[in-house]
Amino acid sequence: MSTSELRIRLAADGRIECRKGDAAPAITLDPDFFGNPESAEAQRALGRFVFAVLQGVTPAADADAPAAADPNSPDALYQNFITLQSEAMKSYSANMLAMAEQALQQSAAAGFGPAVEAMKDWPSIRTVADMLIARGPEQKN
């Protein structure tokens, strides 16, 4: 593996890990796949990829859960976070991203495991999300 490769893997505890030179099974990406790192399109493509990966590893809603679950339960707050984060990125909404963050913080404060784990990576995810939102949608001429 060259030193410019980034390896992303799902850790045993469900968190996503990004490393260089890790011998464990992982998705290996050549940074050139996304284009020139300085280009806005490459940054958007990488951001879309990261959010798609994050959404792909979130637990699915329990089919056996009661239909009238408490909307303020830690699980419901976490699911609301996932929905709001996705919508914030689709609509480039900083306000919606802030609402997503609040739902995540409330869920984590209640001790909901997936939210507690998500909070560990949230600062870096938030930084990328803020960058992408600030750039806005790609302008086609």
C-alpha cells in the first residue's frame, strides 16, 4: 500500500476507522478517485461518500418497536439526528444541521450507545458538513 492510500474500516464496536497502513480488512481508496483535493467538486464527492458510508452503518429501525414510540426517547432522538443530518446535507441547511446536532447531543446525554459513539466522531464530521454547506450546491453553467 502506498502512503497516500486511506483505509476505512468498520471497527468491532461499529465505529468507522480511517487509517493509513492498517493491515485489517478495509475499504481502500486512492485519493485520486475523488479528483484534485483542492477542487470543490472533489471535496463535495468525498463529503457525499463519507455521509453515505455513515448512513449505511446506522442501525435500522426495529420492526417490532411500538408504533407510538416516545419522540423524546434516546432512540427516537438518534433516528431524528440521522434524518435531520441527511436532510441538512441535501438542502445545504446549517439550521437543520444544528437541529441534528442537538438531537444527537440529547440522545448521547441519555446514554444511548450509538449516539455516544457518534459523538466521538461528530466534531470532524461537523467540520466537513459545515464546509460543504458553506460551499452550497454545485453551480452548473
